[in-house]
Amino acid sequence: MAMGPGLLEAVWRFRWMVAGMALLAAVTGYGVSLLQPTMYEAEARLLLADPRNAGVFRNNDNRITLDPSRYVRNQAQFVSSRAVAGRAAEILDDGTDSEEILEHIKASPSLELDLIEIHASAPDAEEAAELANAVAQAYQERVSDEVQANAQAAISELEDSKLALQTRIDAAERGLSGNPNDSALKAERDASVSQLITIEGRANQIAVDASLYGSGVELFEEAEPPQSPAQPKPLRNAAVALVLGLMGAAALAWWRAERQDDIDDRHEPARILGAPLLGEIPLFESVGVEGALPTQSAPHSPPAEAFQFVVSSLQFALEEIGARSVLVTSAGPSDGKTVTALNLAIAAVQDGRRVLLVDADERMRELTHLSGLNPSPGLTDLHREQLLFQDGVGVWAISDRVQLPVVTAGTALTDPAGYFRSAEFRRSMTRVKASADLVVVDSPPLLAVSDASAIASQVDAVLLVVNNGTSQRVLEEVRHRLDFVGTPLVGYVFNRAVGTRGGYGYGYGYGYGYGRREAPEPQPAAKDAKDKGRHNARKQKRRKGVAASVEAPPQP
């Protein structure tokens, strides 16, 4: 099964679209960047004291009560709080309020260090640095105030306990002054004194820890005014937009190549069909040829020479497989199969071959209409044994030199698909194939109706007409249909090619029968009635000779 084009192939095929989209994205990114206001970004850093080493964060059992990583994350949130922003506004004292400060700062904790990074943005570099430093200073002051307040509250509680113990000690001392030998009072006094000493030590420890810990910041790295703005950065944004545009354009190119892959290269169908290119027919209008029969009207034109080349290539391909009959078909209607079949038959007759052209397109009957011959008896009548084969063959006088035997469509059918699958049709084709050296059969398009598949099963070979711009998926479907039929596809003709440079194909029989043909000798004009009568007599004689050349096959 043929695979769709790869990404690189799709990008190359639509390279101008990809380049245009990428360039448009880059220009858009650059332009949008210029619309952004100029902003500078400064960064201040705070290295926090490890809470595990601060006595303030220990209990009496010397056990850690706080996760340090969580502590740093909490402090980063605290930096972005209104409390810190309000203190920073007081430090700046320039009319900036806390809400404006919160809009222009961002604090983020480090994943590995006890570090907080404070980013501040402003239209001016100096202003950005001042804002970052003010927020860092406000955080330190707020933390220091909270630590001192917590320490003072703890010390106050301890002072209350000290007063209670001192009262008990004084009471015990008064009791001992009246009874010095009272052991119970001595024990109570000594225990109270011991507790008092412990509380005083704890109070002193809290005061010292609070003084040492302070703001909880071991290192404050102040922000410096940035040298360049954080935005806009048009070149960087243009580069990012260019990359994104390339990615999007590549994806679109791949999608178009996969979904809408129209073939415009004459060699591309060979990869899908698994058959050689037998010739390339240029678009008639592009080379100045009018009409549908360049082989007769313009024998030296590029289309006429291209048809001559196809005939030579086709004959060589048919000889290799011992075939005499070929079905000319296409994927869909309007691909030029009928014109191709007619010109191939004319070119073969001009080369002296015994040719029979058959109109098997029962539904459209284009060859029958073009020839002007009676539709019946024709192909659909040849199965009748009482009908002489010669009676079912007409002679199409293409010109004075070209007389083309044609089997017309025959009597119209109510069920064409059923007929082409019948034994009657097989008998008709047996008689047709035995009547000439080359039988060219024009059939309906392969994918339009089922008739073509049934007809293809009764010929020796198939020639496919591939119209320029045919979808790759359509050709894949044609390949599957022909594989199912089983009749060999000897090659294809690339039709309506534009911009051909004189090479009409590279397939079977390159060089066989290819070249310029001599122009037909002009017939002398009839000068009087006698000359005209002689001229017509010669034409009738030639027509009878052509009709006699169509052999009558043995009766089936």
C-alpha cells in the first residue's frame, strides 16, 4: 500500500507556503513586540537563615518543629503580601500604593537553596531596582518586628512566672525565719529557686536568639539597575515566532500533503500505481493546439508526437505480456480518457497497425456520438451469433488518409452493469479481441461505476489516464480496484501536463516509433464534377479496404 508523504517531503512540496507563513509569523512577532511598553526588570535576593539553627524555632526538647523548605515557600508568599507591600510603599515614599507594588513584583523560592528571588518591573531601570530593594527591606523589617514581638511576648510570660516563683520563695523564707529547721519549707524554697533560675535562663536565651536571628536574612543581595529592558525584545520574539510559525506551517503542509495531495509530477503516480509512465500529454491549449484530435489536425505538434510516443511504448509493453487488447480508463470523469483512446487509435492506424476502437462506455457513448456512426448494431449486439461481425463494425473517416474501424456502443441497455458481468458480453469481447492486432477499448471511469471493473476483466491489459492534479488518495483507490480485478496495469499516461520541456515520458519502448511523421499529402481539389466523382470513388474504395481489413473472428 502506498504511504503518504513524509514531513520533509511535505515541507519541500509546500516550501513557499511554509516560508511565507514562517516569515509572516516572524514579522507579526516583531510588530507585536514593538507595541509593548518598555519595562525593566530588577532582581534582589534574600538568603534566609536556616530555621534549624535558630533557637527561636526550637522547643525545650531541642527538637525541630519547622520544615525549612516549607518555611522558604511560606516566606516567599509573605514577600508578596499586602503587609510587606504597605511597608515598601512607606519606604519608597513616592506616592506608590501597595496595590501598584503588588502588580509589579514577584517573589519565587529557590528549589535547592533557602533563597528568595524578588523580581520587580518598572518603566525605568533605576525605579525597578529601587522597587525590588524596597520590597526586600520591607520584608526584613516586617520579619524582624514579628520576631521581636514574639520574643517579647514569650519573655513577658516568663516574667509572670518569675514573679509567681519569687512570691513562693519569699513566703518560704518568712516561714524559715520563724522555724529554721522546717525541712518542708526548705525543700519548697530550693525547688522554687531552681525553677526561677531556669526561667531566667530561658528568658535570656530567647532575648539572645531574637537578637541573633533578627530578620531571618543571612544575606541580602541588592538589585542593580538592569542594562537592557525586559520588554520589548523584538528580535527574540521574532525568532520565537519564526520557530513557532515554521512548526505550524510544517504541520499544515503535512496535513495538506496527506489530505489534499494533488499530483503535479508526472513520475509521482508510478510510486503509487506500481506501473511505469508510458507518456506525458501536454495540455493542448498550452502548446497552441485546438480541437481534440492533434494526431490528425496537427501531426507535428507536441501533443501529436506525445501520442505517437505513447503508442510505441504501449505496443512494446503489450508485446512483453503477449497482449492485444487494452482498456483505456481513468479514475474519474473528465480526465481525458476518451480523447486519449481516440488519439492513440489514430496514431496506431497512422503507423500501419490493424486497429479496432471499441466504445464500451455504454452510459456516456462519447466515441459513438463523435464518430457519427449508427449506435447499433454495436458492442452490446455482438453476442448474437446471427450477426456478422463486419456488420457490427463501422468506419470512422477521420480524414482522407485515416479510416478508423469502430465498434459503437450498440443497443442501449437498461442494466449496463448486469450486462458487462454476463456471458453475452464475454462472447462479444471474444469476437472483438480476435479481430485486430490492437484493440483499444474506451470504458467508464474506474471509480465512477462498476462497469469498468467488469470490462477490465475481459481485456488483456489496462492503460490508466492520470489527469494532472489527481489526488494521491484517488490513485491509491484505483490501485486497489485494479488489484481486485487482476488485469495487469501496463502503464499510465500523464494527461494535461503544463510546462513540459519536450520529454513525453520514460517508460516501455523509449525510442520505438518516436519522431516526426511526414505530413500527409494534400488531396487535390475537385476542379469539376468529373474530378469530384473520381475523388469520391477513391474514398469509397479506401473505406471498403479498411472494412475488409477487420477480420471476422470464428463464431463462438
